[in-house]
Amino acid sequence: DGLAGRVRALVAAGRDEDAGALIPDAVLDRFAFSGTRAHVAALAQRVLDAGAGRIDFGGPHGLDDDAGVDLLGSAVLPRLRR
């Protein structure tokens, strides 16, 4: 099964952190916005630069949704340009 099979097996065993550690950052960057404020802003900017008309930052927004939404508004969105 390769990587997907190993990740599924670890998640099924309740070892979510171990499963997450197997996923390379380059793969994660293709499917999710995660990381530092600067990294998330850079990923979002790439999507805009590619022609997206909008970006929806859906949940979860980190370990604490309220704090995550605050960080998006105060530290990520101001870095984006059209």
C-alpha cells in the first residue's frame, strides 16, 4: 500500500502524530495550508498568483479555532496581495 497504507494503519491504531510525521511537507503543501504564518501566506499567495479568485480558509484553524482565525486575520491576510 505504500505511504497511504502506512498512514491508514497508524491512524487506525490511534497514532495520529506518527501518521502525520510520515507525510512529506511537499505533499502536505499540495492539499492544505499549514505551518508558520509566513508559510501559510506564501502558499495562499501561490494560489492567488495561479489565478484563483478567492481562497476559503476552512477549519480546523489550528489547535484553537478562535486563535487560528485571529492569526489568519492579523498575520496571514495582510501579507497577501492581488
